[in-house]
Amino acid sequence: MNPPDQDLHTALARFVGSFEHVFDHDWFHTKGCLATPDSFIDPQATFLAPAEFDEGNNWCSRAALLEAYRDLVEVMLRHGIQPDMDAGLTDP
């Protein structure tokens, strides 16, 4: 039997793995993509909401990261956990 928060553990592990893939293992490709962001992200959009029809076009690890992020947020909300938008933004 799975613990009641197994979905949270799974979503968190998937997100961290995807994050590490984009920003560590695949860093050379990520830097190249971020050098020309308008090729991958609509100029009026953001990294997390790129407004692109094919988020994985020539950057499949980003598509996996975005999917894992959205899944994690959904699972967090089901568990009553709100994203902390102010984390790390306080002045010392």
C-alpha cells in the first residue's frame, strides 16, 4: 500500500530530476536556448508559461521540466500547500 502522500513524493522527485537535467546535465544546450529565448518563449510570455504550442520543440528537457513543474504544483495544491512566492526575497 502506498502512503497517502506518495503522489507528492513522486511529483517532487520528478520535478527535481527534470530541474537537474535542464540546469545541470543539459546545461550547454540550455544556455544556447536561453541565449535566444524568443525562439522558445513568446516575447510576451515567461519561462514557466511560454505560450508555445510545442514546448518541447528542439528542447525536450524543458518540456519535461514544465510538465513536472505543473504536476508538482497541482499535487501541492491538493495537499493544501501553496507555493511560497516570497521565499528568498527578503532583504537581510
